[in-house]
Amino acid sequence: MSSDAFAVDVQLHRGGAKIAAAFTAPAGLTALIGRSGAGKTSVLDMIAGLLRPDIGRIVVGGTVLFDSDAGIDLPPEARACGYVFQDLRLFPHRRVRDNLLFGWRLAAPERRWMSPDTAADFLGIAHLMERWPATLSGGEAQRVAIGRALLSAPRFLLLDEPLSSLDMARRAGIIAVIARIRDELKLPILYVSHENAEVEQLAGTVITVD
Amino acid sequence: MLTPTEWGIIWLSLKVSAAAMAVTLPVAFGLAYVLARRRFAGWLLLDAVVHLPLVLPPVVTGWLLLLAFGANGPAGRVLATLGISVMFRWTGAALASAVMALPLMVRAMRLSIEGVDRRLEGAARVLGAGRWRAFATVTLPLAMPGVLAGLVLGFARSVGEFGATITFVASIPGETQTLPLAIHDALQTPGGENEVTRLAVVAVLLSLGALLGSELLVRRGRGGVAHVL
């Protein structure tokens, strides 16, 4: 079990619904698929620490992030998680540069593994630094959100429907970026999608949530 | 234009209101935050108590302050052990106008805090910010236009305070006689019409400036709070 990048077994009652997910996933990119409303985003929120499971255990890369039996519940800021939200959540009151550097500045220097310049080149967003988030196109905002997550020195990445707000032309570009993160940066990635087609190009492992 | 006495009245009014705002700002923001973000037993009661000065006759608010801060009042006794009395002092006028301004300030600030997208705070947490840093870097800046608007409104309300002040600390020239109290006294004085006019013009200008100022702050805020997507 310790060789798995992700080992998740959680249960949460929300309103009348019960969200339960149990899976392990190796390094590389793992897709979580399932119909809309199956609770895929809730599973990511629980891994990131934004939502507390009723019971369960979350281990990522050998680190216990949550364990209801042992009373372990790391706060989000201690989980070293890179989370690209479906709604991106760029800070509207900060320019692109300050969005990108938000997590980078908070990460201890010895934990950082990517420089802001490298990230900007990697994602092709160097020319957007002085822009406000509200002025970005969907594809640009998506790249900035990915860059902000990568620069926060994460040990793993959560991507929530990263292609859903993009037209076909932009999708190819973001898919290429995600493939490079998977291959060159060797980050374990959990990728949520409701479309099988987009997942097939990327995922080493596919897990169905329902 | 204005006599030295009238300048003194305006200066006293500004001093009283500035002191009132310095005390009320953190209190109003704390109350606004709690009312916007927390739900607890007694929430409704707290909300009602905060709004009470808005609907209570100001004379009653002043009388309640007298009961609390008078020589035999609970708060008055505590202050007395520190050698402080606010009775018939400008600090008492500041206290009265602070209480009267509080509901307006809490309302404006609460709206702006409720308008802050909590998902952005979650994003800041995941990026490595602790609770306090997420508050300081996301919540506070996004709520700031409303906080400033509340401050300006509260200041204007406090400059105009009359009923609670005159009940609580009377109208003592040079000490507690603020602008509205001075206008009221001048109205009672034969031949005081010119003074009334001059002071009333000052009051109108101060109030108009505050309203325009708070409106501009809120507008500027709306631009900054526009969310992506």
C-alpha cells in the first residue's frame, strides 16, 4: 500500500446524500470519472483538506493527511497539495504575477522545486504577468491556475475538470501541458472528469466513482 | 465666515467623531464578521442588539448609557477604579455617537464580508496560507471597500448625533457641545439665526461629502471584486 501514490478510503454524509470513495492509485495520472453529481469534486476537496470526511483515511505519497481513527486531520496549508479548481478561483484583486507567486512565497525555499520563470515558460504565460484575472481568456486563466498550483511546491496535483471551460482548440494545448507535468515533473496527479474520451489520452489508471 | 467659537465647535465635533470611529471600527468589523460568518445560539439576539440603536429613540439610548456609565452604573464603576469618567466629558459624547453609529457600520461591513467568495479563501488555504493569512490576504482586501464605506457612513452618522449625546453628557460648550447640539442651542437663542445658518451649511457639506465618499468607495470596490469566469 505504501507504494501507492494515493490511498483513499473516505465516507461523508452531506444533506441526504452519501459520498463514499475507496481506491488506491499508483504514480502517474489517475482519472476519477463518474456522472455529474457523483461527488468527484467532494473527493478532491477531502484530499485537499477543504472538506472533512465523517470517517476514513487519506494517504498521499506515504504521508497520512487524514485518519479519523488516529485523529489525524492536517489543515489544507500543511498538505502540500496543488489543486486546480474547476472554477479556477484566481484571486480577482491580484495581478497574474501575484496569483502565481501566492503559494510560491508561502512555501519554504528548500521545498520549492520550480522557479516562477520556469513555470511561466513551461505554461506560456510570461506575457500575462501584469494582467488582471478578469481580463484573461478561458485558456489563459486555466494556465495561470495550473501555474499557481505548481509554484506552491506541491507533492501532488488535483485537477478538477480542467478542460470543461475550454473550446476544442484550447483543449489540445492544456492536454499537452498536463501530459508534460505527468512525464517531466513526475507529480502524482488525480484528474477528475465526466468524459471518458478526454481521459483516455492521459490516464494510466481510471477509477469510476458512483 | 465662521467665528472662532464656531470653528471650535466644528473642531470638537470632528474630534469626538474621530475618537468614536477609532473605537468603533474594530468592534463593528468584529461584529460584522461574526454575524456574516458564524451561526450560533443567540445569533438572532446579537443581531437585534446591534441594530437596537437604529430603531430605539436616541433619548432612550442616551438614558441607557447614563444608567451604565453613571457614577453608580456597572461600567461607570469599572471606569472609576481606573480614574476615568466619561460623564459630561467629550469622551462621553464620543461614546454616545459611537453607539449610535455602530449599526450602520456593522450593516455596511457585514454586506461586504458576505460578498467575499469563501471559495477564494479555500484556494488560499490550499496554496499554503494559514487561517489568519488567508483572512489578511483574501478576505480583508476583498471586503475593504465596504469596510471603508461603513467607516465613512459611521463618521457622518456620528457627526450628526444629537439625542443620545444630549441625554448622556448634556450640551456643555467646549466639552460636549458638538455641531448638532450647537445648532439646537443657537435656535433657542434670540438672534442666533445667522449662527444656525452657518453651522447648518457646514453640517450639510460634511454629510454630503461623506455620502459621496462612501458611494465612490463602494463603486471602486465593485470593479475590484469582479470575479473571473
